[in-house]
Amino acid sequence: MLASVLEVAAALVGTFFMFVASLGILRLPDFYARIHAPTKAATLGLAFLLAAVALHFKDLTSVTKAALALFFVGVTAPVGAHILARAAYRSGVRAPGTLIDEYGPSAQRPRGGPGRAEDQ
């Protein structure tokens, strides 16, 4: 009985975070805020949904698959968001309300190939 209640609660909380992530994509004002929403909220929502899956299917295989899926998303989502944000910055997308650009021209400079003396 308690496991069923926890399972439903985890599924509802996960669904709520997924819903918040989708609202963030639609309603937030700029690119950087929009990329923040699915990275944080969807990853947390997936963690709760996979916890519900692990509680529902109590065998070791299902729990291991859920843990591996969570690990994969937990590693790749922040890296993907960072790559997208960096590409947007380098292509000239500016955050509104920003007064100081601390990266400046150093972030715009293309990096050389491996082994170039100026990059070391």
C-alpha cells in the first residue's frame, strides 16, 4: 500500500516538473532562460518518473535500467545545454538586461587546431 502511494506521488511530482519545463519553454522571455527550463525541470521530473518506474517494477533489471537512464540524462542534459548556450553566445544571441559582457572578445576568438602554440 505504501509503495503504491509513493509510486503515484513520484509519478505526479515528475509529471508536474515536466509540465513546468514545457511551460518554461513556451513562456520564458529569451533563449538562455528557455534553455534553462528543460535542463533543470525536465531532468528533475525524469528523476521522479524513473523513481516511480523503479517502485512499480521492483525487479533488479528495471531498477538498473531506470538508474542508467537517469545517469545518462543527468550527464548529457547539462552538457547539451552548455553547448547550445555557448553556440548561441558565439553566434551573437545576447541576454536582455545584461550590462557587462565578461567573456568579451576572448569567447569570440576561434580556437586553433590541436598542438597550436597560441592555444597552450
